[in-house]
Amino acid sequence: ALVDDREAHFSWVEEHGIYDIQPRSGEIPAGDFLHVKLTYHHRSVGTHILPVVFNVQDGRSALFYLKAHSVAPSVGCLSVRSSVVQLQPVCLDMERGPVQPVELTNSGMMAAAWRVDMQSISAHNEANYNFELLSVSPIEGVLEPQSSTFLYFRFTPLEAKSYAIPMRIEMLKDGRPSEELLFELRADGYDPEGERPQVEPYFQPNLPIQTYAPVPGWGAALSIEMLDFGSCPLRSQVSQLLVLVNYSSEFVLSYQWDPRSLFREGELRMEPSMGELSPGSHC
């Protein structure tokens, strides 16, 4: 019955044209490229999934699952990056663990009041001899439509082991919980004389570090989209260079860098922090 329901859902999504892929087929000369546009139509409230097969002539086939979620225009929609959020490992010899941010997003069209349910955090702290194993700040707020904020977690392990803590964030209406966002927070404590546990990177190492070609309809691009400062000695100053290009032939581009409150004053500096680029220029 479950398989039948999935097949019925796939058929409904395909029949109603929820997703559109253009072009559906083509030929790419050696060394050339082609932009493929995937469009999601917000025609009904709910989650929509569609399996898509990408075939290469005389080559391999790849199966993709397109998944998206639509909400009513009168509500907010809270989310985090994944249903399982992995924090960076923390060594046992640290008196207090570092602050680690987790992004909370409201992708809905209405403001969303939210509150962290502290019961699971309190229960884990009590189970660890009333030691503050995990803390979070802020614990409540209001997210405007199409915006995000950061939850700052501080993880300080007592033992060299893996921890898993269920998290619950309530979305409030008239001061009462109306919906909930559930995810699991995972973190590792490790012995300073042992090896540091490996965690999955946020961005896979095989991803390109720059856009291969300008995206149609977009007027700007960076020469590199991931800056790796490596291991920086304490109180040292390390610099990296990237280029911002205005590919437009007729529009002046205004830009401004936003560190989004992820760094303390003086920790990260971008120069120039704002400015304008004339058509076809770069900085």
C-alpha cells in the first residue's frame, strides 16, 4: 500500500506539472556547457516529490529525487539545514566549548514567532551530573518572512563519546504552539590524546569552487565561492583575494558584504565592504 501511495503521488505531481525541466534533451559539444532550468510551481500546499532519470547516451544514468514543499501564503515555515545537524567535535580539555551557529530560516510569507523547547536540553544536562553539556541562545524570537537567524549552541562534553540530542522548536500563534520543527543535534567529545573525529563537511569537497559560466539572468559572479583560510595561528592576520564581476552590459551593480553577525568585531574584515560596479567591470 505504501508503494502504491508513492506511485500515485509521483503520478499526480507529474500530471499536474508541478516540476518543469528545460531543455529536456540536447547535445553538448566537447568543452562546452549548457544551463538546465528546473522550475517548481507552487500550485498546491504540501510536499511534492518526483523521481527523475538523467540519461547520457552511451554512458551512465543517474536517478534524482526532486523534493519541495509549499505552504499557505498566510503562515510561516521554519526549517534548518537538515533533519540531523552535526556540530563540530570538541576536545575534553576545553573548559567551555566554542559557540557553534545553526541557521534557522522562515521561508514562509508571514512572520513566524518561535521558541526553543528547552526540555530535552535540560534533561541531557541533568543526566550529565547537572553539568551544562549544551546551551543555546537565543531561545525565542520572531522571524520575518523570507529571512533567517542563527541559534548559537555551546557544546562542552564530559566524555569522549557521541551525543545525540533531539531538538524541538515551536512556532507560536497568539502565544501558543501551533506547529513544531523537529531535528536532531549530534556532537562528539574526544580525548586530547586521541584522534579528532571526522564529520561530514557542509559542502562536499568535490563541488566546484567557482561558477563554470555566468547564470542566465544573473548579473554578477565571484571568481571563487569558497574561501579556505586553513589553520590560522592565534592573533595572526590571514588574507584571501577574490574578484567580483559585473557581467551585465547595461546595469550598474551595487553590492554590500554582510557577515550576518557570525563574527565578533575585528575577526573578519572585507575591503571594500560596499560599492558599485559599472557594466562589464570588476573589483
